[in-house]
Amino acid sequence: MKKMIDSLFKDDFKDFIELLNKHRVDYCITGAYAVSFYSRPRATEDIDFYIAHTKDNSKRVAAAIKEFAGLDMEEGFFDTDKTVIIRLGLKPNQIELSNGLTGLTETEIMNHRVKDKYGEIAAYYIGVDELIKNKGIVKNLPHRKLRKGQDETDFEVLKAFKTRKMR
């Protein structure tokens, strides 16, 4: 059983998280892996990370990407108020990095992230309240029509989880 559980944690994702930690990147896991962390596993083709958009953090994440994928990134690429998305690899093992989450400020995200584990590795996850807030907004966005059903399900599952947890 343990081997089956361990196989849910992809090696590339573990390696990348280890590098984020090694380079002291301010980040948190979002998306399906965060939903799974708080509620129940669900299928996904990538792992999503929020990356804090400061000059120093942008340098640190560039160093982590360089070590992971051998890519030279401009050091200030995440240090902007515009949303930046970087994708590494291909689905179903894709890593997606973003410096923005709809409806949330960096302060909300970083002040409420939760330190736990991804497999056996220390990792940060978006706070459950912030994830619920984000899912509650994105489920209604027109440009997310293709994801609407999944966003709605995630929103309802997370709300139900939080209600059960509070009892």
C-alpha cells in the first residue's frame, strides 16, 4: 500500500520542490494538488505553483529553474505586477509557475500558506480559505468555460471539507 501511495508523488515534482526549498523560493502549491491535499485526490496533468513576485524571489526561482531544467531565465521575470506563467515539461508531468492567482493578493497567499509534506519532502500549500476564495471566483470566469465543471466541483468539495473539519 505504501508503495502505491508513494507512486502518487511524481519524482520530477519532488525534485523541483526540493530545489525550490534549497534556493529558499517563496512559493506554495496550488491547483489540483492543493485540492487533493485538503480533500481527496483528483486527476490532473500538472502541478501548479504560486511564486511570490519580488526581485529577490525572482532571482531564487531562476536559480532553481536553471538547476532543474538547465534553462537560463531572466532574473527579474517574476518581479512584475503582470501575471507571468512559466510551464516546464509536458503534460502529464508539467510544472506550471505563476506569480498571480485570481482574487488573491500576495500578502493573503503568503501569510496563510501551510507547511506540510509532498511525499516525504517539506512543501508549502496555499491556505484552504484562499484556495476556496480563488476557486469560488474562477469557476464563474468566462475564459475558464472548459474548466468550469472542475472548478465548481473543487469549490464544493473544499467547502464540504472545511465544514466537516470545523465540526
